[in-house]
Amino acid sequence: MKHLLIDTSTPSMILMLQDDKKTLDISVRVGKSDHQAYIIPLIDELLKRNKLTKDDLSSVVVGVGPGSYTGLRVGVMTAKMMGYRTNIVIRKVSSLLFLTSGYKNKVYAWHDARNNQGFSALYQKGERLSEEALRHMDELSEEEKALLVNLKEDTIKVDGSVILAYSEMVVNIFELIPNYLRKTEAESKLDQTSSN
């Protein structure tokens, strides 16, 4: 069985082809809020390179966040459209888990959310040991700081078998939404306007 794994929650767009046991191929592209322009051509290229079509896929596993608002929408919408058009099984997984799945030891995943804040949680080989939360750097314990992995191009480590093992099946693809963990800037401004 072949699976397409997608994460677009950071500037590093990661596309992986995975069978049940090993990673067959991986494509990583670092962009600047432009994942939407490249995701479909890169998926097609990845499949062609491995002599596969979308019909050969058993599932698509998508990282649903937390992370970049625009980036998350690109990955989630791509997975939803693939599920809708081809009846491929769609699975979801935390982007923090996805991006730290290749670490063997305990790590405190940290996705920079600006202003000294980060989307974060403690993980060990795919198992979440604390709730995902938006936290300020000053709130972290010394242990959390010592284990901190700031998710960037050179610190992301992925293991497709771990991602697959911890992913959850999406029963209704129309109900699949990104996990933003906070309101968007536009929503916050609307709330402020509404309360005045």
C-alpha cells in the first residue's frame, strides 16, 4: 500500500511517498507563502518519478497544524480535493508530530508564531506527552527549553512510518479543517470592531 504524506505548515513543504514500512521518496521545497503554486506540480512529479498515479494511493496523510494559516489551508484543501475527486482515504496528523517524527528522543516541538510565541508540544517518537498550545517563550520550563526543537528547514526530521502510525482517518472530508490554535489577525480585528 502506498501513501502520500503532506505537510505545508512551515516554509518547508514536505511531500513523501510511503509504503507501510519505509519511505519510498521525499520532496522538500522551501518557499515564501507560495506553496499553492507548487504543491500540485510537485505531487505529480513525485508520483511520476515513482511510476505511480493517484489511483495507486491507499491514502493521503495531511498535517493539519498548528502552523502558518495560509500554508495549512494549502495542504488541507489539496488533501480534501484529492479525497473528493478520487475517493482516496484521507488521514490527518498533527504538524508538530509530522515535523519531529524522525527524532528518537523526547523533543519539545516549537513552531515560531512570532512575538516570542510558538505553537508547541512535547513529543517522543510520535507520542504526544503534552497538549498542543500557543505559548510564550518565557512560560517554558528549563526542561522544555533544553528539549526545544525550533522547527526550521535544518531541524525538521521526518519518519513516514511514525507519521502513518499516529495519523487518524477522516470520516467526513468536508469536516476536515486546519488546527490553527489561535484566531487569525483578521478574526481578531473583527472581534475588536464588534466589541466597540
